[in-house]
Amino acid sequence: MELTDADLIARVLVDDDQHAFGELVRRHQSPVRGLLRQLTRTDAALADDLAQETFIRAYKNIRTFRGEARFSTWLYRIAYNCFREDARRRKELVGIDEAQLQAQIDPQLVDPGLRHDLMNALSQLPSSERTAVVLCCQNGLSHDEAAQVLDIPLGTVKTNVLRGREKLKKMLRAWGPG
């Protein structure tokens, strides 16, 4: 029987079990890296560095995880904060309601041309819309969870997802039926 995230977290807290934390990293590293790649506009090296920083911070601060949200939501919040701090250090403007996006896609099942066009369309969205779409549509977070990650009002997340999806539909209209 596979252990749940809560079981693994308990092992880390009670026994300082580094193997349990390693399993948490293994489970969550791909979605965290995917989010950071979208936020960094596909800068893989920077995204990987920020993901590493995310998991280091998570390990150091795991005792602050209260379990009020999913562990993945807590990790996304840390990842987003790492991204914002890095952007500030690089003197990029990062808005409070910043968001990024990418639709849920299995790259092996999607036409490579569509994937390229989607990535291009995502990069053209304002970062607030892009982040909201990535969190909700790609990473499967609810609007409430995305609002927690981004530390913005629920209504703002809903608006950003709606606007982002509408803009993507317009930009990708050529891929539609007919």
C-alpha cells in the first residue's frame, strides 16, 4: 500500500525521515518544475534552480505545514514565492496577482504543432492570467487553492482563468473543428 502525503509528512516530522521527504519530492517535482517553467517563460535552468530552492525551503519549514490545504498547494505557494523573490532580485516587475498557465496536456498525445502554438499563446498572456490557468487547468488546483497559492482574492483567480482561457481560444481558433 502506497503511503499518502500525510503519512510521509508525519514520518518526516516524527522521525526526521529523509527518505520520506525524498518520496514527497519525487511525487511533486514534475508539477512544481512545470509551474516554474511556465513562470520563467520556459527557462529550464532557472526553473530547475527555483524548484530545488522550493524543496529546500519545504524541508526546512515542513513543521509550518498545517494541513489546511493539500501538500501540493503548499509547495506551489513556496515555488511561487521563490519565483517572485528571484524576479525581484533580477528587477523584473512581478504583480501581486501574477499568474501563469498552460493547459493540461500529454505531450505524447498532442500534435507537436499544437503544443508549440499553445506554448506560444501562453507566453503572450499577461502573467496573472498565465499563472492562474497553469495552476487551475494544468496542475488541477481549485480556484480556492490557486487563490491561496497566489495570495489573491478568489474572484481575481476566477477572472484571470476565464480571461486567459478566452484569449487562448481566440489565439488557437485555427486548431478548432471545421
